[in-house]
Amino acid sequence: MIKGIKGKFNGNSIIYGIGALFLLLFLWTVNPFGYNDLGYREVVETPFGQKYVVFTNGMYWKVPGSKVGTYPNVITISHRGSNTGSTVNGKQILIRFNDATEAYAQTVVRFRLPDKEKDMLTLHSEYVNKEYIALKGLQPYTIECIKNSAQLMDSEQHYSGGRAQLSQFFQDQLEDGLYLLDVQERVYRDSMTNEVKRIYESIIRMNNEGGKVRKESDLKRFGITVASATIENVDYESQVDEKLKKKIEASTREAVSKQNLVTAQQEAMTAEAEGRRRLVEIEYEEMQRQTQAVVQAETQVRLALKDKEKQQIAMEASKLEAAKIIALAEAEAYSKQKIMAADGALEKKLKTYEEVQRMWATAFQNYQGALVPTFQTGTNGNGKGNAGLDFMEIMGAKAAMDLNMNMNVQKE
């Protein structure tokens, strides 16, 4: 029995295995699954004629036998003259400015494909794949926009500061459509030769409302937008470079001349300012000396006045002192006069008499000779007479007479 079960199991396994193999081969052949990479979208066409767009990233179900077209979300059109990994790598674009000079422009434009399924299906119906969109639609439109933009200015205007304006013209036309241009005559003077020249320049046609008249853009019709637009470089032809070189040299000489003029003017102004400053310093120094002299003179005058005042004060003080002395002397004299008138100058007389008497007393005291003669001879024989004593008495009486002194005590 076991052998029967084993044989039955082996037979079923073989059948199941063969069935699974055929199923895998069938799935491999019809492939009902698809996968959308990040940054891409896929347009799916079913065998029944239905079309739809897969925008999301990852696996999705599709009807077996469906046809899939893959598009990047952003298509890059590069005109750099080298392979940079863009969707389209074209050569540099030959442009012609309004003054008939030529140049090669390097541009990079990134176009964002439509996000609406209807617009994407219309675009797919027109161009079938991304290569046709890039080569037959976006690249020619890019070239036409940059050429049309260059017609709106001359080369001198461009290299003199019109680069940003050219970029603005370029991106504006990419987004909203090409300008319709009109030709207008213009007369100008050449900056190098100073000759009057007549040129015909292109101007943007304007409508009655003041808006720009444009050619309808396919980008808007398909819902394509401009992610970025860049003019990386503009390489002028040789004659433009030569003209630019001469203009730079002329501008350099003019700038140097102006700078030299400015320097000379600045030096003159500096010298003039320095002279004025020196004059002010001299005037200020002279005023300082004059002020110092005036102050010194005024100080001397004040000192002289003060000294004069001191002298006057001293003189007045001397006068007062002299007057005081005179007054005191007169008062003393008057006092003495009154005293002398009152007592006959008794005090002085007494003092003088006392002095005279003292002198004779002193002289008599110091006399060493004999007051009485040792030998006396005389005819009178009366024993009287002493010459020394008599002499002193005579001198004392004489003094009293000279002093006119009344030795008597006055009675009341």
C-alpha cells in the first residue's frame, strides 16, 4: 500500500511541477507587471487600444501584451558642444546680433513634462517617444528662441551689460512663445570710429493693449513648462573681440586719464587745503602772540596800577604818620610850653642845676690836691679865706644865675 501512495505522490508532483513551469513561462512571456523608476513616467498602451500614464514610482499591473513608453519627468537640452549626459547634447548655437555680428552661444534648458494625464497622452500621440520630443520639438524651439533673442540687441550692447537682458528675453520666449519682431531704422554714432551709421534694428511688435505679440508656443499646448534656462557663455567672432579689445583699451586710457585728472585735482585741492590750513595756523599763532602780548601789557598795567595804589596808600600812610608825628610833637611842645609857662621851667632848671652840682661834686670828690694851703701867708692875719671853696660857691651861684632859677618856694 505504501508503494502505491508513493507512486501516486511522485506522479502528482511531476504534474504540478510541469504546470508551474508552464505558468512561469506564460507570465514571463506576457509580463503583466511593470515597474516605474524614480524620476520617470510610463505611458501604457493596452492591446485593446486603451492608454494611461503611470506617474508614481514602483510596480504596477498592466494587461499582458501592453506596450510601454518611458519618459523622464524633465528633459534637458544642452548646447555646449560636448556630451554632458543630457537628454540631447547639441553643438553650440550660432547666433547673429542686430549689428550683423555673429557669436556662438552655449545654453542649457530643462523642460518639465506635463503632470496631467491628458496632456501627456496628447504629447505621446504627437511625438511617440522622448527622443522625438527632444530632437523634433524642444531642441528646435530652444534654438529659435535664442536666435530671436539675439536679434533684439547688438554685440556692443550685449558685452556692455546686456547679458542679463538677453537671458531674460530667452527665458521669456521659452515660457510664453516667440516674439514677433518688426524692423526699424536707427541712426547712431560708432563709439570707435566716431562715424554716423545707419542700421536697421529689430523691435518687439506690441498690440493695442501694450502687450507683446507672440507666436503660439507648443509648450503651452502640451502643458510643458520651463524648469530652468541658462545662457552659459557667448563666444564672439574675431572682429567683435578686436572691437571689444580696442574699446577696452580706449576705456582704459580714458579711465587712466580721468584718474590722473582726479588725482591732480585732488592733489591741488589737498595743496590748497594745506595752504589754507597753514595760513589758519599762522594766523592763529599770530593771534596767540598778540593775545599774549596784550595780556602781558594789561597785566603790567594792572600791576603798575596796583603798585601805584600801594604807593599812594603808603604815601597817604606816610602823610598820616607825619601828620601824627607833627601833631604829637606839637602836642608835646604845647604841653611842655604850658608846663614851662606854668612853673617857669622849674623841672628843667632843677634837672640842670642838679647836673651842674653833680659835676662839681664829682670834680671836688675826685680832687687830690690840698684844699687848704700848707703854708699860708697873708697880711690880714684873720685866718679866713679858702680859694677852692670860694670858687665852688661862686660857680654854683653863677649856675643859678644862668638858670634864672628862683630857689624860693612860691606860696599860694
